[in-house]
Amino acid sequence: MKETNMTVVKLSAFVIVIVVAFIVFYQLSRESTHIIKSEEITIEAALKEMPIINISPEETAFMQNLRQNPDVEAALEREQITELSTEKGAELAAGILPDDIKISELSVINQSVVFSYFINDYQVFLEIFPDNKIRKTIGVFAKNGNVKTVYENLDNITFKKSKF
């Protein structure tokens, strides 16, 4: 009787090991490897491919005003990563940014203010640094929901494009 119980235990342990190995193999086979090709591009090429990558005077004024907002200034003084209300971001963006945006983030990270929103198949990030330089990053989504291209503009001087 003891031998039968030991055989069942060994068989159960073997089956569990096989199932776990199968699950691990399945998960690893589902993971895909993404190759990212990043390159600097000219302002002309960037604007031709993604016209909204240009940082407009309105966006510059918006980000500078956002940095001076009392709630944002208080978060900057705390020197912590702080997420602020997206309603506050919507209130401050009204009349400056397009009306059909869906705001996803307003936060303070490492003395920089980050504001992001979705519009069409894009996610736009605006970031203002302590030296008042502004970076605009746009992620373009494929139909499956994955990011396929990222455009980056640092202060209308340096433009980069990354393809996934």
C-alpha cells in the first residue's frame, strides 16, 4: 500500500513538473522580441511625417504656465514623483490644446512637469525641464494597440524617430 502511495506521489510530482515546464515554454514562445531602430531626423522630415511634432507657441506658453501653477509648484518643491489631477490638467489646457483630447497624465518627475494626452491614434507627451526646455514625444499606435513609431522633439532643435 505504501508503495502505491509513493508511486502516485511521484507520478503527481512528475505531472506537475511537466505542466509547469509547458506553461513556461508557452509563455516564452508568446513573448516577441522588438527591435528598436532609432535615428535623428531633420526638422523637415519630421514635420513631413508627423506635422504635429512641432512645439507650437501655444504649447510652449501652456507648459510654462503649467509649471507656474501653484499645485505644480508645490509638487516641484516636494522633490518627489507626484501625480496631479487630470481634471486640473484639463482645466489648464482648455482653449489652448485641442478640445478632442483625452488627458492621461499630469505629473512632476525629477523637477520636470509631464503632461500627456491621447488624440486619434497618438499619445502625446509634453515635458518641461527646469531650464524651460520642452520635449514633445508622440507615440503612434498600430491597429493592434502596440506602439509602432515614436517621434521626439527637444525644443524644436533635435528630432528623433524610433521604429518598433
